[in-house]
Amino acid sequence: MRWTLKPKPDHEKVDSLSKALNVEPLIASLLVQREIETFEKAKKFFRPSLDDLHDPFLMKDMDKAVSRIEKAIKNEENILVYGDYDVDGTTSVALLATYLKSYYPNVATYIPDRYSEGYGVSYKGIDYAEDNAFTLIIALDCGIKAIDKVAYAAEKSIDFIICDHHRPGKEIPKAVAVLDPKREDCNYPYKELCGCGVGFKLIQALSEKRGLHIEDLLLYLDLVATAIGADIVPITGENRILAYYGLKVINSNPRIGFKAMLKQVKKEKLSITDVVFIIAPRINAAGRMKHGNYAVALLSETNAEQADSFAAEIEEFNTDRREADKQIAAEALQQVIANKEEERSTTVVYHESWHKGVIGIVASRLTETFYRPTLVFTKSGEKLAASARSVKGFDVYKALESCSEHIEQFGGHKYAAGLTLFEKDFDNFKNEFERVVSETIPPHLLIPEIKIDAEIDLQDINPKLYRILKQFGPFGPGNMTPVFMTQNLKDVGYGKCVGKDKSHLRVVVKQGNSDQFTGIGFGMAKKSDIACGGSPFKAAYCIDENEWQGNVSLQLRLKDIME
């Protein structure tokens, strides 16, 4: 681990903000690091307001999209809401379809099959639309590169509205409207919306034309918050407002499908992290193991009994997904070791029988293990399909662009992408990908980094500090949970390895004459010699709350320790 202590912010700015807000300099320092330097900015940060959401009509083509939907409703056309099979796609489809159905009946949904159709807009989906007399397709979380598919639909007199957030190619599809804040010719102020976020802007625009208020759309924000967390977009600006209110909905009045899922886990109040690790995998499991339609059905359901039935099915898919993920990750790890590839700058593994639905999760696990750009391939029909994951700071999408002569098709983001290629090109691609990455990645990016917000003493930690830190949430990219470092810690003699397989480290530490604090380091058993050897050490950690037998106390959630 590389420990990087963030530079101390400007002392005058910290002092000024500390006085303006009447808070400790430590809190003011954390805010200034986040570019919150005035009372007004701090107020917006701590009290996110729906009034600060941008005008949806600032997004290019929004007026065209709204006009086409209004025309479809007026003419009683059939509308097909089409989305990808992952969390962002299925939540987007559930959001727009349930919104439209609340006042217009001729609306249906379509999720492509991961295995027979693959990612994004498909010819099969367009044929389905033609066979069932749909004249308007609204594509969510996909479509920005579907140039040929949109043209194919136009030949059949089917119009397209595209709501996407992926990077466009050189050409934009000739759809009626293309909503994508990442379009170079789009001046929308916030560029980091997820697909469901773009879908929400569309229903916001439709609502304004219908004379509704933003408060009327609150019930849809549980879906938006889930997509924001699952798609790992920055929780800044507009995303932070949407996630903040979405979490309130999840914790106070969630949709029936969410309630059914949450019966499976005993958790009272969910954070964005809980959404990512509890709700998102279950929604994803449907598309990974069976079909994304199951997720849309659950998220759209209004009957509690039916929702429980859907949730039970999805729970089974999630159990199957876990088992497949565990087995394939072990096989992939063995492949890397057997091929003596531990010293490469990339991990590229392939087996024809690996389940296509879990290769993305396996790629994430291998990235955590070897900490380098990773691709996991499996057989998909006549071709090979892969999921790519990257390390912080390295753009895997650009690296794939440099290898495009060996790739049939690819798309995605800086840190996650998908691609297909022909089996005959696999070895050449693998070699070229290794060459491109090894020549372009700075060596320090191949070592995981812990960014530390501030060095503090244990005596600085108290319930008041924690109460304020909790209000920094929701946490995520662009607004991570504050990480602190403390030196000269000593275990008071209770340090030990804990957990079923003794893989976690639990310590009780003091610093000089300070109060004692319990620290827990998940997967950190190998550091027990440093922590429990009697010598002073330093720790990087987040401040957390621990509840045990009705007692609540502050604890240190350890990220790393060093001598």
C-alpha cells in the first residue's frame, strides 16, 4: 500500500470557514479539501436541496425527446422502454416505464438477453418492436453507439430516443433525440449522471410540461440512488442530491420490490455502501444468471405478495451467482499462477466454460488481488466476450482503443469496459494489451494507494466529530469517507486474529494517555505481527460505529498499518 497524505489546505481558508461554521479546524480542513470554502457552499453540502437540480431542458435534445413522447401519447402510439440488463439499465427501465404508465397505458419494457443478444440495442429487440406495433423505442443506459441499429429501426418506421451516459463515438446515431451529457455539443452543467440519472432528467422534463413539481418525483429516487451507487459514478453535484434523497426514500418509504428484497437481510438503515452490497447484487443477479426482466418486474411490482415471490427467485439467482463467482475466481487465479504471469502489468485470462454473467465480478476480484488492469474472457457464441476492470488512475477504455485492430466491438468507461473478439485474435490481443499497458501505465499506479485526509491524535476522536462526519455522506467517488492517520499507537494486549477463518485483525489501541479504541481490520490478519508485537505502529483508518449487545461505541475501521 502507498500512503499519500493529502496536502494541508490553505490555513486562512480553513480558519475563516471554521469561524463561519463554528466547527473545529479539522472539520473545516476536510471541507476545504473538498473545495467547500464558504458558508453558502457548506450549507448546500450539508443540506442538499432538490431546488439545486439543474433545469432538464439544458440537456441537448431534451425538448425534442419530450415533444416526441407527447406526440406518441396524443396519437396513442405504443412505446417500448428498452434498457440494459445491469443495475443501471434495469432501474432506468423500471423508472421510466412506471412513470409513463402512471398516466398512459400503451407502454411496455424490453431487456435484451445477455447471452443471445449481448449488451445494448439489438436487432432482435427492434424486430420485437416491429412485430408488436411499437413506433417509439426509448433506450436507456445504452444506444450512444447504436448507429446501424437506429438506422435499421428507421427503415421500419420506428423512432428512437436515446438516454445514455457512455462516451459517444465519432458519430452520433440519427435518433429523434440523443440525451447524453457526455456529448461534446451538450452544454448540460453536470456530466457525471448515470443512465438512470439521465432517465430521471427526462421524467423531470416531462413532469414540468405536465405542471408537476420535483417533489412529485421523490418516489422514483430510490431507483436513481441505487443506480448511482452500483454504477460507481461520482457522488458529487447533482448525483449527490439525487443519492441523498434516494437514500431517504429507501430508508423511509421504499417501493414494494425493495421491501421484498430487504426482508432477506436484517438491516434497518441503509447507507449507499449497503445499497451497493445488498440491493445492487440482487438486481444484477437476475441479468447475470437468468434474465434482466426479473429485476424490472420486481422493481415495478405494486403487489406485496407477488413482489415477495419475485424477490425469492432473485435471492436464488444471487446464491447461484455467488457460487459461480467463487469457483471461477479460484480457477482464474490458478491460471495466472500456472502461467507464471504474476509479474505482468496486466491480467488476461480465458476459459470457454466460464459463466458470462459473472466474469465482470471475477475481473474485479482479480484486480483487487493483483492490482493491475484485468480482462476475463469466456466463449460467447462464435466469439469471445470479456469484462475489463482497471486500477485507480488508469484509463482501460483508452488502452482498449489502442488495441482496437484485434477487437471486434467494445464500449464502457475509464475503469470498466466490455468487449468481444474472435478467438483467432485472442493471443495477439493479449500480447498487445500487455504491451500498451506496460508502456503507458506509471509504475506507482500498480501499487494500491490509500489517500489520507489528515493526521490526527486519538484524543481528537469524539461523538461530536463522528456526528458531523456522518453528515458528509452519502460517500462515494469524489466524496470518499474521510481517512485519518495516527502515529505511535500501541495495542494494550488484546490484539488477535478473529473471524471464522481468523483472517481479520482486532486490536485495542492507545496513544500515550489517550482513551482506548477498538480497531478492526478486515482481511488484515497478516499484519498481526506489527500490531501485536508490543512496538508502536501507525494506522490509516476511518472512524466507524460499532454496536454490540445494545452498546454503541466508536471504533477504527483499519485500512492499513505500518511500523
